[in-house]
Amino acid sequence: MLELSNILEARDRVRETSRHTPLEYSHTYSAMTGADVHLKLENFQRTGAFKIRGATNRIATLSEAEKAAGVVTASAGNHAQGVALAASRAGVDSKIVMPEHAPISKVKATRNYGAEVVLDGTDYNEAARRAHEIEREEDRTYVHAFDDEYVMAGQGTIGLEIVEDCPEVDTVVVPIGGGGLISGIATAVKAKNPDARVIGVQAEGASSVATSLEKGERVSLDGVDTIADGIATRSVGERTFPIIQERVDEVVTVSDPEIAVATVYLLERSKTLVEGAGAVPLAALLFEKFDYEADETIVPALCGGNIDLNTLTNVIVRGLVETGRYLKIRTVLKDQPGALEDLLEIFTAHRANIYAIHHDRTSRDVEMSDTEVEIELEMRGPDHVDRFLDDMRESGYEVDVLV
């Protein structure tokens, strides 16, 4: 099983390629939670995510014959970029299989780092099947995204940095996909600070580890569905699962709306961009998915910042909806002069700022003497939304909340 010595060796191998990323105290989240919160900003890592650490460590251990034959892997994006860059720096040819619907930004970045990209499958597991076929056909070395001791050891260098930069840490909160990251971090943290807790976080739509721990054995999900594509794996690794069982104190799940809220908070309050997988540790803290004491020193590991801009737009809107900052409604007015003006008086009274209005006289859902109106509004929070909707309904309007 992975030990501290493996991680210390990995640190020497990855030192020149990976960065020692910042660990910053957050006044905002400390005030919001009552804890002493420090953010591990691994989204500032080269390639935008932690994966460069494990990929570099694995490729550094290849024989000359293996280097000459090249490497292959499967990834939703971050591991792909890590392997591509690590292989390029080592002079090794790399071929990466990514799901057909992988974020465009991650596909382009992987190619730019020097890899040949093959798009195949609907998710990580299907991409991995194709990658293993290439492994056999071309005699390449498969660099597993998480279920590899060298990869785990490389990711564990994050744990060393956390403990060294924040010796007083009580709890480290880590995202989980296949388990390589948390296996490495938990091994390093527990070896250096046995009293510290390690909390794992999964998306509800990809909760293979949480389910496996409940059943006491590895469970493979039929499918995954989450905005956190970086941790959207159907099953935990064969090698990572026993490490998680032994060294991780608790595994919790967060919903996609909660992930969206955490992403928006990080953008707005911390001026920090993360992808869904990078936001899950903060989401678990903000939505109190695990118990903690006042003034407890907590380090959420924000382990990825590679989010597709189209996805980011949807995530921001969902985060604004969940925090009562954005509202889209539908109502019906009489198709006569002054009807819209009367409605707008309510908006003015509540200082609800209008983004857009769509006025439709031809809708088949209303009487011919009526008109349907859809309105997008900027609001100031849940209480503001509730007061505004109550006033509209008291004024005789039937209101459907669309978003």
C-alpha cells in the first residue's frame, strides 16, 4: 500500500515540472462558516489542475524501452493535459482518449501540450476501454488516471505542501473521482499529522465511493450525471479503495446546485476560477455536509480550474438562481394599452432590475385577448425574490417561476 516514502520520492521527481501552489487564508469563508478556512489553490497549478504531479511521477519511472514505445491514457480532460505535458517534457509520444463530449477547452489544451487526441465514448469508462485497446495494439504504457501507485504518490505531494504550509491543519477536504488524489493526500497528511481529518467529497451524480463505502465493497455505477466532469467516474479504483477505507475519515456528497453556488462564490468573493470538481470541497463546507468545530482549521483543496466557458455560463446562472440573484418568470397580461406599464410599476417598487422581456401575443397557451410575458430579472437575494413574488400574486397576477 502507498506509503509516505513513495510520496517523498515523488516530490523529488515532480519538483521541476509542477508548482508548489499557494495556500491562502480566506476571511470570507472563515466568516461564513465560523471555521479557520485556508484554500489550497491547486487550480493555479501548471495545466490548471493537480494531474501534472501524478503524470510526471509515473512517466519518470518508465524504462527506456517504454519511453520509446510511448504512453496512452483516458481522461475527461485534466489527466489528459497532465500526461500530455509530462510526456512532452520527457520526450515521450502520448496518445490520449477523451470522451466525445469532453469540454472543448480541455481537448484543445491537450493537443496544444503535444498529445494526439482520440475522441471515443460517452464518459471516462468508455474512453478507457478504447485506450486499453490502443495499449494492446501499439504496445504503449497505460498511464492510469488514478489507480496507479506512482500516480497516487505524485498527487500526494499536495498533502505534503498542505501540512508544511499549514501545520495546524485539522481537516483537509478533497474531491474524489476514482480516488487517486485523496489516496495520495490522505497518506501524506495522516503520516505527517495523524490527528488531522481527511474528508472526501463526491458529486451526487457520481457517488461511486460513497456507495462503495456503504456496501463495504467496490460498486460500479450504471452512469454518471454531474457538472463536475473531472470527478465523473463510475467506479473507485481497485488500488485506491482500500486506502480510502483505511485513511479517509468520511466521504460526503454535494448536489450540482450546491457546486454551482460554491463556484459563483469563488468567482465573486475570491476572484478564483475553478471547475465543478474543484468547487466540491468548498461546497461541502458551505452547505455543512460534515461536522466541524468553531475555529477548526479547514483546508478545502481546490484541485482544478479547467472549466469550459459555455459550461461556466450555465454554472454562473444556476449559482445566481440558487442564491436568489437571478429570476425568470412567466405571467399573462390583458392585451391592451397600459397593461405592461402596470406590471412594471411593481418591478420599480421592488427595484427588480430587468435583463430581458419577451412579449408574445401569438402564444397558444393564452386567450386571444391576452398576451404572455416572460421576464428575466436581477434580484438581491431569496428574501427579495419572495417579497416580489408575493406582491405580484397579491396584485392579481398568476406567476410561473421558470428559473
